[in-house]
Amino acid sequence: MNILITGGTSGLGKATVELLVKDGHQVYFSYLATEEFTAVAKEMEAAYNNVKAVPLNFCEPESVDEFCGKVKEWNIDVLVNCTYVGKPQTTYFHKIAPEDMLRSFEMNIIPTVKITQATLEGMKKRRFGKIVNIITEAVIGLPPMGYTIYAANKAYLMELSDVINKEYTRYNITSNCILPAYMQTKFAEVDERILEQMQQEHPLKKLLTVDEVAQAIKFFVDASQQVNGVKLPINAGTLLMA
């Protein structure tokens, strides 16, 4: 299958690319064209003949629109929405300017919407497709302090996934969500002392890894179209959805 993963040069996105290419899929992934990520993208393309890396900047509408034009040429069967711009933890709700919330929405949700719409166009014509949205455990119960913007954006995306499920199941298109607990990545770095406390309080005494979540993404890629509308928490059962 042709698979598109947004954000493939670090963290969960990179782990997912490296897992899925081994199954023989043609994997496209986006990356921010910094010196560091460009080098990683080129290394991955050199390592696998079924990988295509394409630059994309979620913060630039022109870049997003250009990327969406390319997406329509790739006949994407599976879309994994993984990219998030910014950090999950910022500050208290009352300290956040409404303009900052709008800016984050424009940098995260709008690009994700555009890319999803571009892939849906081809999926509808071929009457087949799978969409996997990476959400967060923070939308279950009470989110951590400072997660106002992040949790709100992810909750919006999760609700949007339900809408896609409702409207496009008749086209044989699935829309599923994965809600991972904290993973130790550059995206969500915390103080070493806090990290140690989190590990001690974890029921398995070890934090979730990106490889474990990548395996869950692979499950949805491989699953029957009967698997649809699922919200899968990956958190060792510490929080369950009602």
C-alpha cells in the first residue's frame, strides 16, 4: 500500500516509517527542512528504496498547499496524522492569549485538515482508505497542568475523526485514533527528576516507547476495514475511556 506519515524524521513518526517499510509498503513522509531533519530524511531514503521524503512546513500555508498538490498524485491508501507543531505543555489557561490558541489551531489543525482532505479525494475514487490519527492520553479524564492548547487541539482532531468515520464509511474508508501516554521524545522532554518519578509511579516501571506505539499504528494499517471508529488508549490501563 501507499502510506503517508506526517513528520517522519524523529520520534513516533520515524519509528513508524522504519517499521512499515519492512513490510514492503511504499512510504511517503513529510519533514521540516532544517539541516538536522533534512540529513535524517536523506539517510532514510538511502537506507530504503521504498521511502520518499518530502519537505513540509505546517507553519507556512503555501508549503501545506504545495504538499497537498503532491499528495493527490501519490494514490495514498493510508494516512497517519502524526505531526504537531509546538510543545504539549505551555502555561495555565488564564495566562494564554486567545491569539496564541488561534495561532496553534492554524499551525496544527488546518494543515491536518487540508492533508486529510487531499488524501480523502483519492480514497473516495478508489473506494478504499485508512486514516490513523495520533491523539493523546491527555484527552481522557483531566489533562495535565499546562496542556490547554495541546489537549484542545487533539480533542478537536479526535472529534473530527468521528465525523470522517460517519461520512466516509460508505466509501470503505476507516478512521481510527490512537491515544498514547507520555513517551520520552524530544517533543515532550521533561526534567530528569520528573522523568524518574514518572517511571517509579508507572505500573510497569517503564514508560511507553515510540516503537510500542508504532506497532499499534501497524495494527490499524493491517486490520480489516471492519476495524473502524476505534479510539485506542495505550497507557498500561492507567486511564480507560468511558
